Amino acid sequence: VLVGPYTKLQNYVVAADKRYEATLDFRFGTTTDDCEGEESARGEPSSLRAETIKSALVDFTGTLEQRPPNFSAIHLKGERAYAKARRGEDFEIPKRKVQVYDAQLLSWEGAQARVMFHVSKGTYIRALARDIGDALRCPAHLSALRRTEIEKISLGNALTMEKIKECPPLQQRLSMLGVGPVFEGTAREAEHLRHGRSIESSIEMPQCDSFFIRYRNSLVAQVERRDSHEGRVFIKRGMGFTIESNGNDK
């Protein structure tokens, strides 16, 4: 959950690879490819075995051409796809390339497969459930989904509400988000950046074109270099954090 100024970092979370634990139900397919839709097709999963599921998962790793579910938030001619689907319109969302880095069967019981998926952004797990069912000629849908990891953020380092006040230092939190590099600026640089001004940075410029500047425990701004202004950095995104100062900074 990104709160306050951290919401400005949501692009880093959205773009990150993700891991899920998913339950694929091979008893029937649905109109939404998950358990919220109506039953659309029924199969006979009694002939399926764990080894059959494992073999199918191998075929669904690597670069895939995936067709997102019609009940999705994808825009089609200025309108969400789910709005068209709810009206019963006949349409098909164009396929898009996604990456499935890994797919491992965790358990197979009672026509339900629990699978770990490691995927790129934009991958629909319920579409994987649908397509795997189609490949096995046994309609399937996604009956449960749990996201276990986003980049370096995992359930293992997640915080309970009681632990929020004991959050790790800023640098560690940013590292968890995959944000960086982050450099410490001066009070004067922080104040200029906070007001949207470019600065002659005292920081030894990194090789990348874009980086973050912090001051004390406050993330000030994401800045960028421009070829025509060597040694100077410009605001790319102000972060909106309160600048901490002891009154004696220069």
C-alpha cells in the first residue's frame, strides 16, 4: 500500500515483476475467467493428473501472446472493456505479449491446481487459467489468487498495522520498491527542488539520466540530466515530502 507522497512511486510498483499463488479450478470455465462470473463451459477433469498439469505449465512459460479477459479494465475506444462485456457486446481484446518467467505446480487435489506464477507486468493470471484449461481441453477458471511478491517486496518483509510505526529507514523502503539510485542533497538544493527550480548539483553525477535526491529522511524529487545543461539537473517529479531541517542547515 502506498500512502501519501509514496503514491507518486506507484509506477515503480506497477512496472515490477510479480509472483502469485493461484488456484486453477478445472471443473468449469466462467464468463469472467474467475469465480465471480457465470459458468460458461464444463469439462471432465477426472482424467487429469499432476504430471499432465506440470507438462502444460512448461508450455505456458516464456514469452506468450495473451488475450486479456473481456471483463477487464483495458480501454477500448475510450471505454473500459468490462462495460462492453456487461452490455453483452461481442468483441475481442487484441492479444499482447507477456512474460511468464516460471510456473510451478504446488499441489493438485480435487480438480484444483495450486500454482506459483512469476510474471511480468500486465499478465492476467485468470487468462492463464483459461488458456491452460483450453490447452488441456478441460475448461478452467481462477478460483483463488494471492500475490506474494512485487519486485523486492514480499509477504516475508511485509508489515502488520501494529508495526507500521516501526517502519525501516527511508533508504531501505525505497530499495524495497526498486527505486533508485537515491543521493543525499544539501538543504539549499532540497529547498530549490521543492519549489521546482533546477539546480547545479553538488552530487557526483551517476551514469543514469534520471535519479532521486533526498535530504535527511525526506525524498525530495526525481531529477533528470539534460545534454544541453551539463552539471545541472531538472525536476522530473516532485515527491511532496516534508523537508526535515534542524534550522542550521545551509
